[in-house]
Amino acid sequence: MLPKINTIIYACDLENQTQAAMELVLNLANLHKAKIILMHVMEPLNAQASNMINNYISEEVIATMRKDAQKDIHSRMEKMLSNYMQQHAEELSTLEHPPETLITSGAPSDCIQQIAKAQNADLIVMNSRTHSRLGQMILGSTANKVIHSSTIPVLVVPIK
């Protein structure tokens, strides 16, 4: 029996070049009558940056800035979804579940896999930029980390 796709996690960095992946996710969800969860991970500051900021800004101001950033990200995600839903309204009229949004904080590759497991996802979709071989060896990419450690199938859509 072929595996069924009931839930798709789309881990999106909210860059402007996500059109191809978003359209693919919507198409897959429509074909499979699947639920879409559009997620974004806010990476924590490294220790050096965090210490520097704490020297100049109070904890209350930092908390307010974080809340404002989350509101902005949520607004951008909702706007992006709304635009795609309007652009493709006719094609997506049979979509069974309205797409959901989720914002989380932490190491992106870990968060993506944790959310995918918690949501019983059948597919993780991600964007990937082309990097040099040296850049991938030194930095690695979130997509690369997820591909090599996920127990859930991962579909990577290249951004050109």
C-alpha cells in the first residue's frame, strides 16, 4: 500500500523566493487532501550577541522586541498564505483544511523535526539555497541537517 500524505510541514524562512515551494505545498495538500502547517523557526542569539545586547537593553525591552518580532513574522506568514490562497482560489477551492501557521524558537533543524513528529507529519517540505561545497562543509545547511537525521520524508525545493 502506498503511503498516504495527511499532514505536510512546510518549514519556511519567509524569504521572497519561496513561491515555487509554496505552490508545490499547496498543490500536494490539495491532491492528497492533506493538512498544511506553515512553520517558521526563530533562531536564538548566540552567547556573544546575547551578552552584548543585555549590556545595553533591559530584559523587559528585549521581551517586548521578541513579542514584536513574533507578531511581525506571524503577520508576514498570514499575508503570504492569504496571497497564495487568493491567487489560486479556484484551484484550491477543494482544499479540505485551511493552512495553519506556527512560529517556534530554537535550532531550526531540531525544531522542524520536533514539530513534524508532534504533528504526525507525513512530509517535510523545505527550501534550500545553493551553497558552495566549502560553505556546506563549514556551515552546513538546515535542509542538509534535516535530510540526514529525519525519520520523516523530506522534500527540498531549490531556490535559484
